[in-house]
Amino acid sequence: MSKETSIPEVAKRYAKATFDLAEAENLSEAVLKDLTILKKIIIDNAELNRLISSPTFTSTDQLNVMNEIFKKQDISVLVKNLVNVLIRNRRINLLVSVINAYDLIMKSNSGEIIAEVITAAELKDDQKQEIVSNLKKLTGKEIQIQSKVQPEIIAGIKVKIGSQMIDASVSTKLNNLKILMKGAN
């Protein structure tokens, strides 16, 4: 599943509102930097991750811990307000999704497209560059790829950009052939 489709709609709305506020104050890059720092802190700390994802902790507990983090990091007021709103609305468990959505909005506004590339084996750097080059020619935009390995596709490649899917995997071709052969009986 691509990063974009795995983000809940409510997280996208929080991210869009944050982006709009950041753009109005010309702080969108600074907010992205702060959100990225916050995401790294959350991912690197299992206890913090549990604190924001578990409904057993009170809003006060969550606010106190997040305020301690804010004191140690130079986090912008806009990001602090976002976190406070998420805590108050009991949606702090969406923070990482909101950060991912904000990152996608920033990339989208810069004209960069994220392509999910699925292959049966890990891609080498020159293969990744060739894919980026071909997708750039196809779309006319800057491309960033997120590669995934799924051995079950046997060989070939699947590329997903937004709602479009290019499927040149052997598994799909075999399935199509199987369907055709069933119809020939």
C-alpha cells in the first residue's frame, strides 16, 4: 500500500490545515523540519510511541510529556498548537500520519511526485535512476521513488503513481494467461 493511501482522511485534513497556516506565515519548510524531528523522536522512543498510540493515557499525561519534548527541542508554535489540538481532540495517535500527510503536501506543492515501485528483488542504484528517469519523461515532473520488495510478483515491476498503476509483473501476466486458458476450454 502506498504511503498516500495508508494515511487516514482525518490526518490529511489536519495536515492540510497545518500546511495552510504555515504557508500563510511563510513557515512551511520550518514546520516540515520540526515535524520531521518530532516523527524521529516518536519512532526512536518506544515509550513515547506507546504514550501517543494508547488511549489509556490521559490528555494531561500526553500534554506533559509533549511539553517536555518541546522544551528540549526548538519546535515552532504552529507545531506545538497542532500537537495540542490533536491531544485535546484525542487524536494524538494520528500524529505520525499527519506528519506523513504534511510531507506529501509539501512534495506535491513543489511539483514532486512520489512513485511506489514494487519489484521481486532489491533494486540497484542504476536501476532506480533509470526508473526515475523514465517516470520523469512520462509525467514531466520530478519523481521520488519508494521501493518495496515483494517476491510474490516473481519478476518484473509494478509502479503506482497516485491512482494510476503500471503492472508489468510476471505474476500478473501468469494470472492473465491462466484466465485466458480457462476461457479457451
